[in-house]
Amino acid sequence: MRTLNENTKLILAVAVTAIICIAGTYVAVGGSDGDDSSGTTLSVAGSTTVFPLMGLYQESYEKYTNVTLEVTGNGSGAGANAVINGTADIGMLSRDLKQAEIDAGLKSTIIAKDGVAVIVGSGAGVTDLTLEQIAKIFSGDITNWSDVGGTAGTIAVTVRDAESGTRDCFDTVMKAAYSSYAIPDSANEVGGSGAMVATVNGNATAIGYVSLGYLGQLTSGSAVKVEGVDATPANVLNESYQIQRDLILATMGDPSGAVQNFFNWILGPQGQQIAAKKDFVPVGSVTV
């Protein structure tokens, strides 16, 4: 299990303290206006990255309010579509909204920042890769670990499904690093963050990518440095780690009522401290 070093703890403590000062009116659960949503049920669907964090929010928020949260982790694209189709009140996304989703009426609220770690199996024999090397590996242009200074062995590339917000973030950064970036049909595709970690745990020559919040489940293999920088919350905060993204909650139109009260709580000190404990980087409220 990874633990934050003292510098990281200090940086995150400062970030959370700043948010507490800014969001002081949200100390009470449900926001400064209180939560008068007795018996309300909110349906939440989407990103498997945000799903475990939302589970912690659910556990805490339901203790102190009369709001029930029904949470499903089925991918960022599915979450956005569920809100558009009216089958969910809130969509969880680990990527920005696409133009078509904005045109359909979705609004996003940023609740945290996250890094996407590049993870390799125990037999890879590498600890640091450049963005270009990573992009060439995932494109199939580098196929053996020995070609990047590792132990000889065929690289087993694993990617997320096309609806994944994590894949969207990863692909965007890789395309900027290598103009010929393209995922070959031979790549192993998995449907969730947990499945990605399980694949790398079980294959010594595998490579994949996953949210920082899932690194604690990596029991075999490791996260490599990217351009000499460790994948840590502190390095996401200072922006030295380049594969990073916002985590957002999407609503149809501006949030209001019970949904707004819930968002106020997430962006207040209690919700942001929960995010920090899951290795995400706390933020203030930003709506587009």
C-alpha cells in the first residue's frame, strides 16, 4: 500500500486548509442553506475512477441527511448519456465534457484533480519512461521491454474501453507527444479501472494506466516515472506530472435543490478531505 510522504501530506494539507477557508459557509452538511430534501433519492452514474470516491461520499452524506444516493460505476460516457437520457441525476466523469454533451445541455462541476499513472508488470524492468516512449509502446511501435532499457520480453499492452474518461485523458496526452499515436487492434481492452489493475497484477510484462486512486490495489508491478516525475498527488498539484485531468460531476443544466446541496458539501471541507485521503487533489468549485 502506498503512503504519502511528509512533503506530499504538507502540500495537500495546505490545499485542503485553503479550501476550508474559502468554503467556510459549507461546513454544515448540505451547504449554508441546509438540506431540506427529506426523503430525496439521487441517482449517480458514470466513471469507474470517481466511483470509489462517490462511495465514500455516499457513506458519509447519507449518515447526516435524508438523501439517498444510488451509485453505479459504468464509465464516463455512460454517465453523461444517463443524465442526458434522464435516467440519472448526476453523471460522474473523469474527463471534460464533449461538445455534443454540452450542446445537449450538460453542465460540469469540477470536484477534484487526478493523475493517470502508467503501470507496468513486475517483469518489465523499467522505472522511468518518456511520453514519446509510452506513446510508441501503446501504438505498437515499441514491442519489447529491452528496447526501452528493460528486461527482454514482449510488452502486453492493455487499454481502457473507448467510453472511458481515463482513456480519453491518456490518449489526448499521447497524441500530443507522438503524432503517429494509434491503438492497434491487438491491444487488450478492459472495461474498468479495477480490471486494469488486475490485468497488470497478473501479467509480468503488461503495461496499462490507471487513476492515482487505484494504485493502492497494485500488488505486483509498479507505477513508472514519466519524464522523470513520479505520479503523485503533489506532482499533480504542482503540474510537474503531465498526465492529469479534472474529475467532474455533470448535471442537466445548472445544479439546484438537493443536487446543489450535495455539491456544496462535496466542495466543502468534509468532501474535499475525503478526496485528499483517496489521493485526489482538492479543488474549489468551478462550473462551465
